[in-house]
Amino acid sequence: MKTAVFRIWRGNAAGGEFRDYETGVSEGMVVLDAIHHIQATEANDLACRWNCKAGKCGSCSAEVNGMPRLMCMTRLSELPLDKPVTVEPIKAFPLLKDLITDVSWNFRVKKKIKKFKPRPPDAPDGTWRMQQEDIDRVQEFRKCIECFLCQDVCHVLRDHRKYDEFIGPRFLIYVAALEMHPLDTEDRLEELRETQGIGYCNITKCCTKVCPESIHITDNAIIPLKERVVDDYYDPLGWLWKKMRRKKGSGGS
């Protein structure tokens, strides 16, 4: 069996350091396997969050050699083992201990987003009729496993800490899944512009690059949402149409 050195961050919000652990590695192992072996043999108190070990729960997010990845999907055969493999927590959220961060902010954000509001059924049996292409459009966004790797690489959250002004790419695709749903009637554009900070996104596509589900976050979700906001608030004809709708809804002539 070969051996490799793993340079793992140990510490908490008050401070910490990288420590080196040498462990045996074999064919087919992933980073999470090595972390578990180190826990069992050298560092019983090493804190690491995980659940499914199949790339579907999103729990084991970390930065491996400086790249945000799922540890359970990062094969050691993909890494240069002739030098230490660096494993550290994601940077966009507060550190709790070792490789675990406090991601609870994300769940609070999700609760504030307007929920799905379907139009009345349009068939005699009380169901709806939809085009398959409309369903296909939003199905991609439902693949999100909430690993928050996209949130981690977003400079608005990672570098500028705009937690009160920006919801991040994960929740922009959540809003997109609702806004583009063929049955939804809710209007979320004002929130996108005012409180959810879509204007902060400069579409660098770094979020798309790290998505383990290969969701086209920027092209298929964020850019179309930006276009909707621009059409609604900055296009003269769109602004006039919106004003007329509001006037009609208030009973004006």
C-alpha cells in the first residue's frame, strides 16, 4: 500500500493550524476515505461533516488543494500524491471546528424567498396542462444538492461578506426554478432587485465551474433572471406596461 501526506486544517473560530497526517492509500480511494482513516487511527477528534458518500447529500464540501470540492467525489488518483494534499474548510461561512463550517445562514435565506404559487387548474379533472419543454427548463435546477460550493466561490459572499444584501448563486437558481415554472404566478423580481442583490453578480461563472451536478447556474438561471429584472425595471415599454397593470389592479381608469 502506498502512503500519502494529508495537510488538514485543525482549529476553530478562535484560530488553528494545518497539521500533517501520513496514511495509507489504495486504488479507488477518495479524499473522504483518507479523512475517515485518519479519524480512526490518528485524530479521533477530527471534525468532518458527511452523510451519503455518494455525491448526493452535499455534506462533505471542503477545499482540496485550494479547490472547492466534494471530498467523497474527489479521487486520490486525480491528485498529485508526491506532495501533501491540503484539506481545509470552505471559506464563505463561519468556521465551527476543523472542516466544519456553519452554513445555517443558507437555510434562513431560503425561508425568506416567496414560495411556489400555482395558477388554478385548467383541466376538468382538476389538474394542469404544461409543455414538456417548460418542464425540462426548470428540471435542471432541481438537481441542486445544496453543497454550497457555488456559494463558497462567489466573491460577493466569500470576499465581501454581503450576507444581508445577496442570496448567492444557490438561491438564485432556486428563485429561477420558481420564476420559470410554467404554473407559478408569483412575482419575485422586486425582491431580486432590492433585497436579494442580483445586481451584485458579475457573471464570472465561477459558481458553474464548481457545481458537482453540472448545473449551468450562470447561463441558464442568473442571466435570464437579470434579463427579467432589466426588462421589468429599466426597459421603457416594460416599465410603462407594469405601471398600467398596477393602475388597472387598483381600479384606476
